[in-house]
Amino acid sequence: MKRTGLTLAQFILSVTHQLYFRTRDKIYRIYEDKPWLEISQEKLADELSKFQQTGEKYMMVYDYQIMNKLDYWDAHPEKITKDELDFWHIYTLITEEQYLHFINLIVS
């Protein structure tokens, strides 16, 4: 994504103040290149309420979205963009092994 000269990660961060990852029973606050912080449903509700009051934006990523994305990329490697792949990797939404797998698909 280079429409504005920003990478996908830069664009998402320019419009998003916080990223969260959610599984069926856990919620994490995501940080770039840092360990994720597990938070409670109550803490998430407090933070989202604050964001609603201040107009800040957030992004929620669900575990099934990651699996769908990986399946899609495996089926359609021509649709993988380096910017999107880097974003998923920077926030450790995919493993180093998965990242290298998809890099290899891009270059082959």
C-alpha cells in the first residue's frame, strides 16, 4: 500500500492507536516488536470506552482472521504484498517460519 507514500504498517498506525488480538478465551494488547500483554475483558471494555470518548481508533485482530489470511496466501501467492506481510510479521501475528515461507513464495 503506497497510495500516500506510507507502508501498510505505517498507514494502520497512523489511523489506529492500539492493536488487540483476540482468541476465544484470551485478549492481548499488541505492541510492535514487543511481547503481547494479556488483558481482561473488563480492561478491554474500559479501553474501548475511553477510545469511544476520545475518538481514538483501534484495530481488533481475531485468531480466525490469521488462519484465513494464511490459507488465502498459500492459495494465491500472487496476492501477497511485502508491506502486508511485513505488518503481520512486525506485530508477530505470524511466526518467523511463516514469514520466510511467504517471502519464498513471493520471490519464486
